[in-house]
Amino acid sequence: MKPVRFLVPTAQWVLRLSAILFIYTYFFDTFISFKLQSLMFYVSAVFVSGGILLLAGGFLRSAKMTVIVSLLLFLLSLTRLFVAYKSGGADHDFASMLILSAIFLNFLANGNRN
């Protein structure tokens, strides 16, 4: 059976929206607490602003913003993945960050390609 190519643009947007939803549920509370002394605030700020830029990059003709933001978010999520593994092994946080890393890797590899 052949792949259903006409669903690729829809799948890309579902991945974008899934990443935004994950970032909102996982990082937004820390971001709005606005504790400048906390390192987690800055990590959350990068994830929230990167998620917004990833969504905005989908509306642009050029894939440059999508690729750059995806690279930044992929590297940051790998860091969070390492921290999650060191603190609790292969638990819920590790699995969640692994899925988020895979989404960012997809956008890093494919950009806005449909």
C-alpha cells in the first residue's frame, strides 16, 4: 500500500499544534510565574517563545525560521531529556521529552516541506 501523500501538510500542522499544546501544558506555568532567579524560567521562556516561532514559521514561504527554531528547541529538549533520564530514568518525563525531541527533529529535517 502506498503512503497517503495528500495528508502530509495536515500531519505537519498536527505536529506543530501538538508541540504547542505540549509546551503550553509543560512549561507555561513556570513561564508565567516570572521568577527571574530560576533557571527553569529561562528554559520555559525559550520553549514558549520557540513554540510561538515554530507556529509562525509554518505560515512563511521560507523554511529558515522553522529550521533555526527547530534546531534550538531540539538541542534544548535533548538537554531536558538528559536531565530527565539522570533524575528518574526512563519515566514519564523522559518519554514526553523524547516525543517532543522527535517532533523538533522532524521540523529540523523537513522544514516547511509538504
